[in-house]
Amino acid sequence: MSVRQLPIPLAGLTLAGCLALAACGGSSGSNNATVTPKSGGGSATVTTHSGPHGTYLTDAAGHTLYMFGKDTDGKSHCTGTCASEWPALTTSGAPNATGSAQSSMVGVAPRPDGASQVTYAGHPL
């Protein structure tokens, strides 16, 4: 069984992200989903792609970026199993924005493990 990734329109990032990541709170056992690895060193890039559901955020490799609805105040609460299933987009430098992603909306927040997680509009990705 594979997990289908649905793109998140930029305008609906918060609501759609909450719904898309609601499954992060539990485990359904076997999951053959491919997870996006952390940024491979250097600065991460947040960009946009368009699809049937609108424009959505992706990393430089085209992997859809999500936000976790339980994240508050720019802090990630996705750790342990959640972070294994939905790895954070991390960066070792200032992240970049391309496409329709706005540079002023891209930032970083510290993760519990000390890594710098990329944020968009204050939401960890």
C-alpha cells in the first residue's frame, strides 16, 4: 500500500496541512511511503509547483512540503515516529525561496534535536 501525497494550495496551507498531517498522531502499521530526507547540507530551497489542486510548496527536488497542525508558535511538535514518517525540511544555512514562494515568508526554527527546520509563514515544514 502506498500513501498518496496531495499538494497543498498556498492559500489553504494551514487548514490543508492540519488535515494532511492528522495521521501523524498514530500509526497504521505497515507504511511503504517514501519519505523526503532532510536537506543534503547547505541551504534548503522552498519553491512552488502547480497541479490540479492549485499551487503548493515543494523542496528543491519537487517533494511536497507539509505543515503539522499541532505545531504552534513556530515550534515543531513532530518528533519520534512522527518525524520518521514526516521528516522535517532542515537547513544548515539561510533557506531560499523560488517560484511563487515569498522570501519574506521563509525562515528557520530550532528543532528539539538542535537542527534548523525551515518554516513558511512561521509554520515548520
